[in-house]
Amino acid sequence: MNEVLLPHSIDAEQAVLGGLMLSPEALAKVDWLSEADFYRPSHAAIFRAISDLTSRGEPCDPVTMGEWFEANGAADQVGGASYVLQLANATPSAANITAYAEIVLEKSRLRIAAEVCAAASAAASRPGAEAAQVVAEAMHRLSQLQTAKYRGGLVESRPILQRVYQELLRRYEAKPSLLGLPTPWRDLNELLKGLRDSVLYVVGARPSMGKTVFGLQLAAFTALRGESVAVFSAEMTADECMTRMLAAAGDIPHAWVEQPVDGQDSELYWPRLSDIVGKLHQAPLLIDETPAIRIDQLMARARKAHLQRRLRLIVVDHLHDMDHGKKPEAIRHEIGRAVQGLKTLAKELQCPVVVLAQLNRGSANRSEKRPTLTDLREAGDIEQKADVVLFLHREDYYTPDTHLRDIVEVIPAKGRNIRLGAPVNLVKRFDRMRMDDLDGSLPEPPPSKPAKYARGFNGAGS
């Protein structure tokens, strides 16, 4: 039985190496190529020698390269100076080196894809193998294959300037009020200018502040606008998520949605429920209810969904309910890896990612209860990697008789091009699993006691 050869092009590899020996300065045109992209080990060694000699300003002729091979113990691997001389003589010029290098890179990608599939086949055959884990690992490796010719590197500013200018003209002519996806809340839209593509938003809060209400209302609102949304709920089931979204989008009491009853209210709520069920049935909304989902699984599933239909928003509820391993000493590292994965996903899929996060008890033990960045669990990694951090705060949770009763403050704590500190105030309507815009001003605090009562209390008056 003949051995199956992996994809490769010896001619293209020889043309690249010969061109580089003729014109070492051409290495700058193909700096996205690496020695690992060459099929033959001898070609990888020659490419490494050319790269090393060029970086030191030395010529890449058969003599200097022969000395390099001897000094690095690669003479036997390459086959001597005769082969190097043959490569140089067989290549007329370096004019088409970029085209040949693209062939080498494409064959390298194909080999990696074949190796990933073979590794997945072997992993699936092992006793106790889990299909979800095998698929997640394979998709994660395949997703790392660059689809463009290369990424990164220094590029001319002119095309960037032209692209930015054209986008500015488009915005001016269209006069959009937002630069990204709208949220359900007027003042938050004004603050953020919409949820922007490739941006990771972290929404942090203590328990019962409304994180899940915020995330699911946002998801339903976006899906009902016809934008494809993926919700990853590590905390609640898909049925629970849908029940909450029906209540929020239909403006129906959540208790009634869970248990519809006969009565006067039914005449009002049944038509609303039927209407919103029909609309959500047509909405491009995906829900994953996997408990303790791993970041690799989440990324693989989001990529798969994105291939079927471009995702416009990803909501994760929530970061600290994901699987970060069982070793306490490794949890901080794993949370950082998860946040980095979500940020990578936002940039790769070019959509906003909103992840809900738990806060530690620090704010609850202070006189000033409003959270700060240090209150995020594993704050360093989250604060460093998040593009925008918002906090949800309810004063009536700590002080029931406060004048800010039923007010949810959305506090911007980090973000470029947004106003930090001043909160956006929303009205809490948790009985319907939603928050609404605050119309008008905040309630005024109660008047302080008259001065004479204060003096009498201190013993200075009658």
C-alpha cells in the first residue's frame, strides 16, 4: 500500500529559496512565511539559514550558507553546498517570490488541516473520549489557520487613511446616531454609541442587581431586530431563558408567563404573548444551555454558528459560571484565558461580545456600595483584557427606603471614547424581567431635618 503524501509543492519551495538567495532583501515581502511552512526539512533548514544570515547583514551565497550549516550541525540534513548552488542557479529572479510563497503557505495550511483531522480521528478512538471535547479541540486548531495571506506586520498608511476617510464620509451622509448595534436603552446608546464590532463588553454586578435581566433583554431586543444572536447560559436552562425573554419583550409579568391563569389579565396578556411568540419564532436567536461550559467549547460553537449565519452579538451569562478547572491556584489564569478567548472571538467574528461577570463582596462591606474595577473577581485579568466595563448597581438593595428605589444605575468604569463615572439610570421592572428608560429626572432625596431639631438633639436648643 502506497504512503499518502501530505499536500506540498517542492517547485514552489525551491523557487522561494532560490529567489531569497538571489535577493535576500525580498525576505521582507514574505516575512509572514516561517520555516515550519516548508515540507522538506532541508528546505526549512535553508530558510532558517537565509533568515539568520540576512538579519546579520551577511550574504546568502553557497559559501556563507555552507559555513552556517556546518556551524549549526545541519550540513548532513541539507545535502551539502551543491544543492544550495543548484537552487540559486535554477531560479532566474525573485520577481515572483510572493506568489510562490503563497503556494507554500497554502500547502502548509492544508497539511495542518489534514493533521488536525487525523488527530481528531485518533482522539475519538480512545476509550472514554467525549465527542464535545474532540470536536472543540479540532475546531479550535482549525480556526487558528489564517484565512488571509498574512496578518500583522507594518503596512502603508495610505490605504488605511483611505478606508477610514470613506467610512467617515459614509457616516456623514447616512447621519447615523449610533456607531454600533443599538441597545434597548436610550441613554446607554448615547453613552456607548451602540455596541461596536470587535469589542468585548464586561457587565459586572453583585447578585440580584439584574445582570441576567440586562443580558437577556439585550439579546431578545437584538434578535427581534433581525440580527443573529448567540446566548451562552451557563447558569439557567434554555427554557428559563426563553420564559424571561418572552416576559421582557412582551412586557408581561414573568409570573404570569410561567403560569398563565384565567382572569381579567388573561384578556390583556394572551394577545401580547401570542404576538411576541410569533416574532421570536422568526428571530435568529441561538441559545446554548451547557452548564460550566469551557472557553474552547464556547469558541468552537460560536465559530460553527458564525459559518452558518454571521453572528451580530454574543451574550455570555456568566463568566464565573464557566468551567475554569478545579485547582484554586489555576482559576485566575483560566479566567484570564477565558476573557482573552472572548476578546479573540469578538475580533475574529467582528461582532460585539457581552459577558456578564460576578463581583466579589468588597463593595458590600464598604459604606460606599457602588462597585469599582477592583471589585471584579480576578479583577486584574478582566480589567486588563476588557475593552469596556460597565457595572450595575441598585441602591435599594442595600437601603430599601432610599429615594432611588427601583433605580438601576449602569456605571461606566472603563472604555475608550465614552464618558466614565456618570451613571445611566434605568427603571427596575424585574417583575417583567426588564429594565426601562428613566423618563425625567431622578427622584429628589427627602428634605433634611430642620436646624432647630438638630440643635435640640445636640442639647443646644429648647
